[in-house]
Amino acid sequence: MSALPRPPAEPLNVLWLQSGGCGGCSMSLLCADTADFHGQLRDAGIRLLWHPSLSLETGEELVGLLERILAGDLRLDVLCLEGSVLRGPAGSGRFHVLAGTGRPMLHWLQDLAPKARHVMAVGSCAAWGGVTAGGSNPSEACGLQFEDEHRGGLLGQEFRSTSGLPVINVAGCPTHPGWVLDSLMALAAGSFTAADLDGLGRPRFYADQLVHHGCSRNEYYEFKASAEKPSDLGCMMENMGCKGTQVHADCNIRPWNGEGSCTRGGYACIACTEPGFQEPGHPFHQTPKLAGIPIGLPTDMPKAWFVALASLSKHATPRRVKLNATADHLVVPPVAKKTRLK
């Protein structure tokens, strides 16, 4: 079902709440590529009703704002949640009581979500439960509409906001500031529809890409010239736990802060936009293998083809690529040809 267009003269009213998390998505949001964060929101037709770190209103003023929304006196266009929903202990939600109200945050969310035109989970904790739901999950953490890859979460798999859309899962740990702002801007423009979400409710403008796309280490990947230790320049898929060929995100096409990404910084992609990434079943910096072959192969890649191509690639690896792959700096530069390129 397509989202109904919103009158362009009205700003997009956004309420941002935080629950069980580290606040990293808000920290990431402040690194948005702009010199005037509030000005960028204003120019896009977005009004931030309240944010726990960016707003000046007191707790008493926030409670008044929430009550106005519930009474129908204040329009709520987007309810954003950062951090997982804490349902414990024993489903009471008392592990997280909204200060000054005496009510668990999960009850506030259950009341506010049906009032919102759109509901957005900001970050993997709010989307799937994330790191907060790891281990034995003593806090009973979950996402707004998912619990890892299982549909349900706090609001249930049948939940739809008043626009007809399910929860919009802007997943990532932390999420990229551009993913959050682009999603809000699309909602403000009335151009976001159900067709713009993938099967896990993530915005397709970033989830239709793979972290592998645009990776600065792709030449090493092509020749299966692999890094052997954290400081090496080579591809980190074979030995260092990198899941970039399987993970949905445009981190290397849209570098963070205009410059970086995990793989560019020498860190393997740990699949932070995917459900269950927090418990891969092996150390994050190691690649699980079977008979010497990585278990996690590139998306849509038949194992037989991968093995055959990997063998051919390794035999064809230029000496330059092979030597640079296991070094922490460029050892052998590309040969400078004097003739015209053909």
C-alpha cells in the first residue's frame, strides 16, 4: 500500500525517543554532512518535535507534548525509536521507565505508534533487538517489529502505521546519518511507498546495495589476494571475517563523513545492518571455513563456481597485488606505461 501524500505546506513532525541502546545512532546522526544540522532539517520541511540530546525542552514539557499527541491535539508524522525495546522483567517493561512518568517506555511506544503516520526504527537495536538482545537477553530486548529475523517484536507483524506502511527499519550499528536523513526527507516529500522497502523493511535506496560494492579492496578480492593480519591491505573475506559480499548497505558507495567505511579503515564488515549480526557464532575477526572454504560465500554465488573462480584468480594474481595484499602499505605500485592505453 502506498503512503498517502502529505500536504506540502505542513512540516513533517518527528518525535525521537531512545530506549535500550548506547546512543550511537544519535552520535552518528550528528556527523551528517552539513554545517547546519537543524537548518538542513528545516529546509527539508522536517520539524524535530523532541530529541533527548538535541532538544532544550524539559522532561515535564516532553510529557506534555506526548499527552497532546495521544489526545490528538498534535500531529505525529514520524515516531523514531533509537535502541531496542526492553520488555523485561517478565514482560513488565520496568527495566526502562520513562523518567518522570512512572510508565515503561514500551507502553508509551504501544500508545504512540498507532497515532503516528510513520514509525521508524533507527539502528539495528530498534529494528531487530541488536547488541542489547545478545546472549541470554536478560532484558528481553526486541525490535519494534522484528526479533532478530523473526517478525513480531513489540508491535507485532501485522502492525501498520496510519500511512499503511510497516515499521521502516533504518538498520545499522550505528546507522549511517545519510540513511536516516534521506528516509526522513523522502517521507517529508511524500515520495516513500511500500515499494521502497525491502523484505526486512529497510529502505531500498541503501539496502539494494552490498557493502562489497565500491570497496577499496576490490582488486584484492578479484584476485583472492587475502589479508592475513589486521594491518594488511588485502581482501578480508577469506581470513579476517569480512561479510561485505553478503551484507546489504551502501557503506563504500556512500562513505561515512565523506571519507571512510569499516573496510577502508582496516576493519572487516560484521554485517551490522542484518538481523542477528551480534551473535555470528564465531569471533568477528575470523572467517569460519569448511575444508578451507569460507562458509559465508558472496550473495547469489553458487559454491562450485566460487571455488573454481577463486582457484583461477589466485593463479592469475599479479605479483604486485600478491605482495601488497600482506603489507600495511603499498609495496609495489602499478607499472607506469609509456604507450597509449588500448
